[in-house]
Amino acid sequence: MSGPARDAGAPLPVQQRGRPRSAAVDTAVIESVLRLLEGGVTVGELSMERIAREAGVGKATVYRRWAGKEALMLDVLRSLEEDAPELAGVSVRDDLVALLDFLRRRGLAKRSSAVMRTVVGQVQAQPRVWREYHETVVAARRESFRAVLRRGAAAGEIRRDVDVDLLIDLFVSPMLVRAVLHEWQELPAGLAEGIVDTVLDGVRP
């Protein structure tokens, strides 16, 4: 039995809880979902009841933490994320390289991790979860790039007439194409530097 139907365009709800939730239970549930997916269970085949059984907790315990499977899958996706690198804030070029090399290493991890490939591949077919993931995790990554580029424009290192969001795409897209669309291509060390230097050559004043 699933939770109550909700507006398909509404954001995933935040549960209100009367007491602090147990991090151990949260981890057990998320790890159970990852095990099921790794074992070949599809997102469509997952149910909150099955997840609760796998985690060894009651269904009510799961529903107290997540309003439904979509909200749970969003946290599963987030559990695969790593903290973005801390930026020195001195050289715009070096900060861009650090951010882009983080994506390169994420691409390598995705290729080597069956769990990550399975989760990302299946969740892409869940529009609300995928959109919410982009509006939170991906948007935060883009904001990191945006802050560095604005700093570069203010310092005169980047032309001010260049659209910042377009510029982010010019930096990020080559890495994503190799990591996601062209999985046979290598993601060598130095790739981030090559992309950043090539793009910066075209947008310097």
C-alpha cells in the first residue's frame, strides 16, 4: 500500500517529526535500497514494505522518515554524493580546475560503481525525483561555478558580456559528455586543466 496521491508537479514534501530521527535507521534503510538495486530490483519493483523488511524495521518507521518512495529515492541519490572541494578563492583558473576535476573523479567513480550506475540510471526514469535532484544537488554545484565566474568577471579575468550560465555549460559539458554519453572515452588526469584553459582562452578580455 503506497502513500496518498500528491500533485505530480509539487516538490517532494518534508516530513515533520516529533522527535529526532535515528541516523543508524536512516543509514540502514538507504543501504537496504542500494542492496536491492544492486541485486537487480528496479525502482518500479521497490515498495516501502519491501524496503522496510530488507532494513529490518517497521513500515511505519520508514514512513515517519519519508513520505513515500520518491522522497526516499532522493535521499538515496544524495547518499552517493561527495562533498565538493573547498576552493582557495585566489585564482579563478585554479578554482575552476578544482570544481571540474571533482566532476571528473565523480565520473570515474560512476563508471566503477555498479550501484551508482544502477541508481542514477533508474532514477532518471522518475521525473519528479530527477527534477528535485537537479534543483538541489546539481543547482548547488552550478552555483559554485557561478560564484567563481562572477569573481573572475569582477576581477577582469573574464569578459563581462559573456552569459555566466552559458559559460558554465562550456566548462561542464565536455566532462559530462565523456563521463555519461561516451563512456568508452578516458577521463585522464589533466583533462580539467585542458578544458578550463581552452575555454578561458576564448573569454578573456
